[in-house]
Amino acid sequence: MSENLQAILEALLFAADHPLSPQEVSQWLPEYSAQDIRGALQAIESEYRTMGRSFFLKEVAKGYQFRTKKEFGPYILKMYKTSPSRLSGAALETLAIIAYKQPILRQEIEKLRGVDVGGILRTLLEKGLVRIVGRKDLPGRPLIYGTTKKFLEVFDLTDLTSLPKLKEIKNLFSGGESGQPALASPEGTTDAGHQESQETKPSGQPPED
């Protein structure tokens, strides 16, 4: 495996603001195949796992991204002088329904939850965790919702097939042993989020198939 390729990939990974896939990188490095790039990424991932550094390379959201180890998270938060954003239980429940039932209509979500979810959907859209993927061919052309690439990043999922079984989702969305995932600050990033009631920026990320 070319050491030069690994060095190039390290530079790209440090500069990128999203997980990089071998296919995406191969567009910039046509002299290398996607297979060569994946092999180099896996070599970097293995190397950093044994180096005892504060960060590591992780495959997430169908790409690779450098992530900070959880024990160093508090220091990053001190630098940003803020706390990671958290979702309410109702928002997490709605997000779980969308994740497992997508593509799904608002009316279908409300039927499952038994309450209006208009405000929650706006919050999830603003946080970039869900997006509108189309309209249903029904009277009124209702909107169809699905999850985004950012959803995969925040919840440390490689793709939608990596979703835990339904019996495990409660532990994932309640945070399990490590606490609820930090919105806009997945492990390994230094973005600082805001509370759910505060202003957030739309993500514009595409949904995962």
C-alpha cells in the first residue's frame, strides 16, 4: 500500500467537513482506484487504533471520518463554551419512527404516536436529522419524510442497515452507557450544538437510500 496515498488521504480527512467515501475520493485521485483508496483508509484506521492518540478513524455514514475519543469530549466543549444539543423524548421517538418506517407521511407518524408532530418535525428538519424526500400521490400531495446522512453521523451508523434491532433502539436513543448522542457534535467532531428550543441551521443533507 502506497505510503504517499495514506498521507494524501490523511490530509483530505483532516480538511473534510463530512465523512469521505472511497468513491468520492477517487474523483479527486483518478490515479488510484476506489479499491486502493478503501484499502489505504482501512490501513490508516488500523494504524490509528493502536497509536494511543486522542482521535481515530471511523467508518460512518458510508464514508470515513476522524473522530475524537469520548474521554476528550469535555475539553472540546470547554473550548466552545457550550453544551451539546439534546433532543426531547418525544423528538427521539418521532425520529425513531421515521428511521424505521421511512419513507413515511406525517399522518402515519401521528397515527403511531397519537399526537400532533408538526413542531417536532420542524425541529428535526432544522437540525438536519430528517428531510422531505418527496410527496405522496394522494389528495393534498402530503410530504414524505426520511432520515439524512447527518442522522447516520450523529448516531454513529455506517448506513441504514446498521440500525439496531427495534428492541435495542430505546437504549440507543436514550444514550445507553455513554449518554444520548450529541446533536451536531457526533464523536470525533468539534461542532457545538444548541438546545432544541434555540435557533439551528438546516443541514441540507440528502437522505440515505
